Amino acid sequence: MNPTFYKITVCQIITLFGNAALRFALPLYLLRRTDSAALYGSVTALALVPMLLSTLAGGVLADRCRKQKIMAMLDTVSAIGMAAAAAAMPGAPVTPLVLAALCLLYAVEGLYQPAVQASLPLLLNGAALARGNAVIQLVDTIDELLGPLLGSVLLHTLELRGLLLLCAVCFAVSAFWERTLPIPY
């Protein structure tokens, strides 16, 4: 398989694990702070709206723009957003902070996955493309299963501010690496 494919896979693992961990930890933090299941459910439901909208735009963007630039830009935005949320934590009201961070994470996920999937036919062909698609789907599934576990463990050990900062660093590292990916246009 193409070495660029392996780099994309590693970047996807970093990005999706951080995203899934935060998408689990943020609502859990809100529930713990407010003790309101109704607020927890409402914020989680509202945060899904950007994902629905961005998924539609993600496919169009992935077809028309350089894939590595999309992935790098999204990870950069995620890094800045999570660092800003961590910086705002001590004084910001918890509900708007969690809602804003979740909306950003869900929107990024909706835009990110189409860019990854659209890059595969540019890097792989034939049986390698089928295997590459399977690997990308497996990574996504594992992230969705283990991300919440990672999020709960890290929330407990680092607290939310530490988790936000850790994920911001991971997103920044992934963005830096994605900028160097040689994906044909």
C-alpha cells in the first residue's frame, strides 16, 4: 500500500480518537456540573445539527478542494477551538461552552470524513482500494467504540481542561503532518 495512505490513517486515528473522546466527555461534564438530564440531551441533540449540515458540504468540498488542505485546516480549527475552550473554562458558563465545543467537533467530523474517503481513490487502486476503504472504516468504527472509553478515563484523570488541551495538541500535531501529505488533486 501507498505510504501516504498509512500517514492518512495515523492522522485519522489521532483526529477521530480526540474527537470521539471529547464528544463523549463534554456532555458527561455538563451532566455532572448541572445534574440535568434534559439539558444533557438537549445540548447533545443540538450539537448534531452542524454535523448533518457539514456532512452535506463535506462531500462537495472533498470533490473540489485539495484533500490534505481540508484535513489540515479542520484539525487546525479543532486545535484552536479546543485550546480556546480550555482557556475560557474557568469563567465561561458551562452550557454555552460545551455546546459550542460540541458543535465544532461534530461539524469537523462531518467535513473530515469525506475528505479522507475522497483521497483513497487518488492513492490506491484495485484490491488495494478495497482494503484501504476497509481500513478507514475499521479505524472509524474503533474510534467510535473506544473514543468514549478514552474520553471517560482521560476526563477522570486530567479533568476537562486537561483533556481539551491534550486533544488540542493532538489535533495540532495531526494538522502539521497532514500539510505534508502528497495527495494528488
